[in-house]
Amino acid sequence: MSDTPFGFNLPPEEPENGGDGKKKGEGRGGQGPANPFGFGGPGGAGDNPFAAMFGGGMNPGDLGAAFQQLGQMLSYEGGPVNWDMAKDIARQTVAQGTADGTKDASVTSGERSAVEEAVRLADLWLDGATSLPSGSGTAVAWSRAEWVEATLPVWKELVDPVAERVGAAMGDVLPEEMQAMAGPLLGMMRSMGGAMFGTQIGQAVGVLAGEVVGSTDIGLPLGPAGKAALLPVNVAALGEGLGVPQDEVRLYLALREAAHQRLFAHVPWLRSHLFGAVEGYARGIKVDTSKLEDVVGQLDPTHPEQLQDALQQGMFQPEDTPEQKAALARLETALALVEGWVDAVVHAAAAPHLPSAGALRETLRRRRASGGPAEQTFATLIGLELRPRRLRDASRLWASLADARGPEGRDALWEHPDMLPTAADLDDPDGFVHREHLDFSEIDKMLGEAARGEKGGQDGKGRPEGEGDDKK
């Protein structure tokens, strides 16, 4: 889990001249910057309506923009997150470029053709490594701005449950008899809360757009179904310094993207299983109402940044309950199984063809398992690190299953969530392979007997009469 529950810390902002002494990458994980909601992001005080209004040194342009943004904040009457603001800020963040100076650019026809060819070849290789058919109806090359547009609907689905809990807590801290009198204040707080979430999410998604290479970097399908997507500018950045030809890097990443697409396209329950685990975890949010009550009691409408300061002080904590722990364990295991399956299948497909397959596999494993940019940024949005902590264990288990049963037998386990390995099975993959093989044989035998009408002489459990429960 993140050291800052529910991630009210943004991904790091790089100083333009390095004069503040921050190192590159500082702020990830538990070392977040001082401003959790990003007012005063890459553009400085001009992006901060509170700093511009209540701080010094602003010019008329800053002041006008600050009043306009504050007006948008206070007039918002939608859901728990101001998604229009999130989209605008994400696009602005993308337009500013990444810390290394790389700017976004429209995808060229050559880049588009290269991605389409890579996905086509990746699907051809995957046909020999998995029984699941292609899930990529189309292959697309996105700019960073296009990635933002395409993935925001899924971010909304993931973040809204958390924001709903926060919004509800804001309305519950006042005694019931005071809520009617404080209606305007509560309305302002909800509007500000929606804007604060929108600002944070917009900046985080904008930063993430400068780092992801496709639509499945965090193990969840962020893009539209059936679209295998790569971001050429980020693919090139990932390949720098690896000593691997760019064509091989692109093809390996296309294999991973296409494998994810196959899994999510042909395992219909998987998406809802993963998103349900995220929502189940979000339901366990506990708001420190004593802190929130103090803030509400002292809130000065002319200083709305007080609410932002309160959020920075760790108001939101995950509940330490069996249900919360079970939701987290279920999600971490499911992510490990997804990422482990992709890892094993892609390696089987790439190893015979790509000399750099092993090196690229290890690079992506470390990037994913050590808390890479995508996982860290996601933690700022819902307070949950989607890290497949047991990726290597899961990959070994899937590889063992393929050796024992072939790709068809391995992939058959995705037919139902109850058939998947558990966290305990990851500790003993050989035992799972052997045990499950026997169980399937017994089921096949029972089904065959039922089909032949052999119903007599059994005790109702599919065993000959008189056979004890302790016999195999």
C-alpha cells in the first residue's frame, strides 16, 4: 500500500532549472510533493486559483484566470468529480510535455503503419502460444492526447466510487439540524471537492500519458474494447538505452498489448471481476470525520484552500477490516494472474523469434513489479497500488500448466473465476497443477457416466456405493 493512503499526492513535477534541489522521480510513492491536489502544477502560481487570489505577485492575467477557474469550481453541480475540468487539465499537462522535454505530436502515417504491422505479427505469433483467439479488432497508434481522450471513461468508472465516499463524508459531518442552514456551504464544499478531484486526476492522467506505452499498462483495460493501442513516442522513449532495436521493442510491446486484448475479449467475466474488486476496496474507505468536522467548523468561505490543506493531512484511511483485506487480496491475486498469464504467453510467443525477448521480458517485469510510473500514478487516483506483487510466481504457475496440459488446458482455467489458482496455489504451483488435473479427470469421468446413463449404483456423489469419503 502507498505510504500516503488514497494518494493525495501527485506524481513529481520536475523543476525547470533544478534550483529547488529536487531529484528526478522525487515524490513517487510515499514521498509526495507538498501540494496534493496540484494547484500550482507545472505552470506555477498561474495554475493555482487560490495562490493567485490569496498570494502575492500576481499579474492581471493570472488574477483573471484564477477567478474564471474558481468560478468553474463553485458553479459545478455534477457528480463527485468534475470530469470536464479533469479532461482540460490532462490535455494542458500533455501539451506542456514531459520532464525530459519530449512534446506530444500527432501520429504520422509511418508510425501508424508500423504499429498496425507490429500488432498483426504479434497476433500471428500468439496464435501458437494460446488457445484464445485474437481480441484486437483494430490496431491503433495514439498520441498522448488521444490516449487521454480514450481512457477517461474508464478512469471515471474507477475513481468515482472513491470520490463518492469523500463527498458523502463532507455532507455527513454536520448535525442534521444544521445541514439545512449550511446548505450553501455544503454545496460549495461539494463543488470544490469535485474540482479538487478533477484537478488531481487531470494532472495525474496527463503525467501518465507521457509514460504509458499502451492501453493495458496497469493490467486493466483502459481503452475501448477490441482496440490494441500503442503510443509511438512513448515506445521510443522506453527503448532508449536498452541496446535493443526499436522494431523489436515495438513488437514485444505489441505482443503484450495483443495478449491483454485476447484475455479481456474472451474472458467475459474478467473485467467486472477486477473492477468489482477495486470498487469493493473503495467501499472500505474510512473518513476521519473528526478532522473533517474541525475543517467544516472553521472553514472560511474566502479561504477555500483550507479544505485542500485538510485533505493533505491524511484524512482518508483504508479500514483495517476482514472485508477490506479480502478485497485487497482478491484484487492483488487477480492482477498477478492476469499479468503472469500475459508474461508467460508473450515469452512463449516471442522467444523463438526475438533475440532480445529475455532482456525485454526482464525490463518489463521490473518496471511493472517495482512500482513503475503507471502503478504509482494510479495510486494517486484511488489510493491503491495496483502492483502484481506475485507476477513471477503466477508466470511460473501458468508455464507449468502449459507444460502439463498444453495451452488449451492452461487457458481453460479462465472459463470461471472459481477455477483460477488462489494466492495459496501460487506458493505451490506443482501441487496445483497435479491436484487440479486429478479433479478435472474425475469431473470428466462423472460427466461421461451421466451421458451414458450410468446412474445406478452410485451414492449421489458420483462414487460407487460403499466407497468411503477418505478414499480417492
